[in-house]
Amino acid sequence: MVEEFDYIIVGAGSAGCVLANRLSADPGVTVALVEAGADSRHPLIDMPLTWMQAAASERFTWGYMSAPDPNLDCRAQPIPRGKLLGGSSAINGTMYIRGAAADYDAWRDAGHAGWGYDDLLPLFRRSETNWRGASEVHGGEGEMHVSPMQPDPALYPSFIAAGRELGYEPCPDFNVAQPEGFGIPDCTIRQGRRASTMRAFIDPVKGRPNLQVMANSPVRRVTIEQGRASGIELVGGKAIRCRGEVILSAGALNSPHLLMLSGIGPGGHLREHGIEVALDLPGVGQNLQDHPIAMGIFAGALDIDFNRQIRLDRLAVNFLHWQLTGKGPLAQSPMSVQGFVRSGDGQDRPDLQFQVVHSGYDARVWFPGWRKSPSAMFSCGAILLNPESRGEVSLASADAAMLPQVQFNFMSAEGDSERLRKGFRFIRQFMDTEAARPLVKAELAPGPAAQSDEEVEGWLRASLISAGHPTSTCAMGSVVDSELRVKGIAGLRVADASIMPDVIRGNTHAPTVVIAEKAADMIRTARLA
């Protein structure tokens, strides 16, 4: 027998788990949450400190590599995307950043009614239990727990003072309408453990009889009958029927890929791969946006406590402490400070997200006589928040088992190159303040010899990386309407980071959750109409 549901959600990630929770709250409907990956019960996933190891693991990720970027010395780079229940919320750095109010107001002003900051703030509050308690800005009863990072007492005060020297006051909460200045971020961590959307939104409701979670179920295509989405076909041929709507929540890389495999996308491109065109929709896979990071590496002038805590014997004690209490250095990443700053006077709000991490590329477990202690090191990043450059997601093959091609085209816009150079120079300026100078021994990379614009840009071409925030490949206005309905196909929506017309100025997990909250409200309203 062919299974049939009222709603089929493809992708159990940052958006899909939220949607499944909200839609299955109505006992009168049936919901299937279909995920290509497996379960996510593993210490590398649960422990906040080990997110980079999880993001680099073939077990938990899709294995994406970008196409060689012509603007980055033809370098390809890994693109960590979670292939497991919880999706990328199970492998990310757990940071909870909403972006600025003006980001969402720009969506509204572009013609997308209901997507302004005032419209979305109640939905941010609905999904959240914030450590500060309920307020006009924060929620106190939501599924997603938001906790503060604990600043390093030896480093944080000096870095806050460095920000003040450069004219930036402390920012105690980055999730206000106009975040600017320096502070320490909040994270989606509950009792010292990662609060992925699977943990937060599905685990509490997985006993609902009208909700079926299907792991290890990669989707081959959406089935289209007479201009309407009628269900999905899994890799292997199994069909699942849909009485109501199919919602793609597979992320900014996989959602456009599935649309194209289903015959929805740029007609000429689909025909090149032998795919029958159900709908010629040129915007699918276009408009890819991500935040590029300009990096600088500095040697520390004092011992870093984090390095002491990952010595093998102390790490064993810290692991037991974390297992029993959810506390200690394993319960968060080693971030020193974060700031939202402007690259110049012409910016109406911060366009750079500045971060210092008191850990380096050689950080790993060590013990005397076995492996030497990691270096005292600061890894600094200036993240460009409103890039002008645009990339694309395109088919590599009509075979659903083959990943699509991803081209970022970082720094293809001259304005991006200019502001990334400014971002890198800000790193140097920050680390050379009177407050930060006693903490810094030397610049390791690229090194003080790189001074001219040409030399700095050469370093950027050699080192620039993605922040892991891909968006906008099924954007509102070009692929979906303001109700997230795919233009020209009935019964099909997209609800994930791919629908952003423009990437928000911050990390993308929190906005993706609110996109799912908004989508759930619209879907329920449509059902009652």
C-alpha cells in the first residue's frame, strides 16, 4: 500500500523539525517528516565544544565541496551541511543570532507583506526560552532553549576594552532590533548540551500518533500531477502520497536541487541533463548568498586556559563533569569576544560580524611526553554580512544520488573585496589596541609583510572561507511567493533559508526557525480557509 499524509515535510533540519511540531499539533492531520540522514545520538553532536569535529565528519554531513572559485585562486572548500535528524542545527556552532530588524523590514518593503520585523518578533519569542526570561524581545516558554556563553575571565574584559577604544560600547544582547558593539553571544544549548531542532521540537512530541518521522529516506523527486504536487518518490522507488501540501525544508542547497530533479527550474539547464520540464522557473538555484570570512591568526602572549583544559587527564575529568552536570569547558566553544561593527561611515548598520576565538589550528588533545601543548593563539574573523556577490546551485547530474554543484563566486563584486579588506584591517586594528596588545605576541598569518591592498587581497584569495550560511536559492519573489508557495505549482511550498530574498546580517539558524514558524501559521490558515 502507498502511504498517504496530509503534509509531507522533506528535510528534518532547522526548519523541518519546527514545521513538523507545529503542523502535527492538530490531531486532525497527518504529517510525515522525511529525512535523508540517520539519527543524531552521539557525543560529538551533543557536546557543544566538538561542533567542528561533527561538522567535518562524513558520518554526519552530506560531503559537499564547492566548485573551484575563480576569485579565490580556484580553491574549492568544504561546505558542512548536516545529513541527520536535526540537519545543520545538529552540527553548527550553536550560535543564536537573529539579525537586525532592518533586514526583515527590507523583505517587507520589497513587497513581502507580513515579513517585517514587527511581524516576526512574536514568532521569535514563541519558539524561544531565553535565559533572560520572557520580555518584549525574548520568549520564556518556547521549545528552543537559548543560553549565554561564559566569557573567559582573563581575556574578555581586555577585548571589551579594545572595542571601547575603537568607539564601540558593550552589547549585552545581540538579539535586539539594532545590535551593535561587543559582547558574548547566546547559543542554542540546554543544560550544557546542544539543543538542535530535533532535540527541541521533535523529541517532546515524537509520540504523537499523527506524526511519522522517516529517517534514512532520501528523496528522489517531488511527484507532479496536472500542475500539483501529489507526493514524493524516495530513492529506490517508494512513493508517498500527499492529500494536502508538500513542503521542502531541505536547505539552501538541497531544496533547489530537489526542485530541479522534479522538473522545476531553468528549462534549458534541466533539458541538458535529460530532465523533463514540469515548470520553467529560472530563479531556482540562482541568487546563492553566503557570508565570507576574512581571517587573521595571532600568537598569544600568555597561556590560554582552554589549552590547559584539553590536556588528556584534565579532559577526562572535564568530560565526566560535563556528563554529570552539563557544565565546564566542554559545554561551549572557546570564543573570546564577538562584535557587530561597520566597515565605514556609509553603512547604516553593522555589515561586519567580528569574532575572536582563543584557539588555533593546532588545538587538540595533548599530554606531556605524548603530544606537545597547543600554541597560545587567537583566530580572528571578520564576516561580511551583506555580500553583493551571488553564486548558484546547479545540477551535476540527473542522478539524485549525486550532489549538485555549488559555486559561491565569493568576491566577484568589487564592493565585497573592498569591505573584506577593511574587515581584515579592522582585525589588525583591534588586536593593536592598547587593551589587546598585552595579549598578543605576533601576527602569524598572513604576517606583517602583507600591507598593500594587493597583498591583503592576495591573502583573502588564499584564505577566505564560507561562514556556513547559504541562503536565497529559492527566494521569495523569484521562486516562491510571500506565502512560500512555489510559483506555478499547486500544493508545493519551500520553507527554509533558501527563501530569504537577501541573507540576514547574522547567523542563519534562528531566522530559519522563524521562517518555519511563519510557514506553519500560513499553512494552517490556508487549511482553515
